[in-house]
Amino acid sequence: MTYTGAACVGVVAALVLDLWVLRTRLVATRQWWAAYAIVMGFQLLTNGWLTGRLIVTYDPDAILGSGTVPFLGDGRIAYAPVEDLGFGFALVLATCALWVWWGRRLRGRSDLASRQGGVGRVRSGGTGRRHVDERP
């Protein structure tokens, strides 16, 4: 499989994980895209440094474009192949989706424990804020 094919599979797998498997739906939020824009900026800086100085090179038969290393064009952005953006997207999305999913599961367990006689019960007063009731 080429680097391009693997990047496409990675993006699709991360989207399936976010939208249908874990149902975190991060890509449907503005917060995700704002955070990803920050990550992408630093990814382009790092990848640009590594590929522009030829510290990291790619097989021209495995990526879009040719073996030349322009700053922009010929399948590259900031010297790096566009496939790197796909891999970065898939990695960050999958990691964040799993983080949110596990956080929800752990929070659900602590809420259940408190309802079953833990230190206190968590209730909402309709304001969206959570309040811990110390009564048993």
C-alpha cells in the first residue's frame, strides 16, 4: 500500500471511530476544528523543518507528486507531503475521540458510585451546573 493509500485509510478509520463507533462526534464541533487548526500549524512547522532540510525523505512512488521538495505545490505543503496532514488528522482525532469516550465512561462510573451510597449525589439544578449533595 502506498503512503497515500495508508493516509486515506487512516482518515476514514478515524472518522468512523469518532462518528459511529465511539459516537463522540468531535468533528461536528467548532472546538475540534479550532484545536485541530492549532495542531496543524505546529505539524506543518515540524514537518516542514524535517522535510525541507532533507532529514526525512519520502519515496516518490509512494506519495502524491514527484521527488522534488518544493515549499508548496507538487503534492506538498511546507515541504511535507499532503499525506502527512491526513496521518496527523487521523492520529489526533482518534486520540481525542478515545480520550473523550473514556472520560465519559469514567465520569459515568463515578456518578453511579455516588448514587449508590458514595460520598454524595450529583444533581443538576436546571442551570447546567452540577451540585454535590452531601446528604446520603
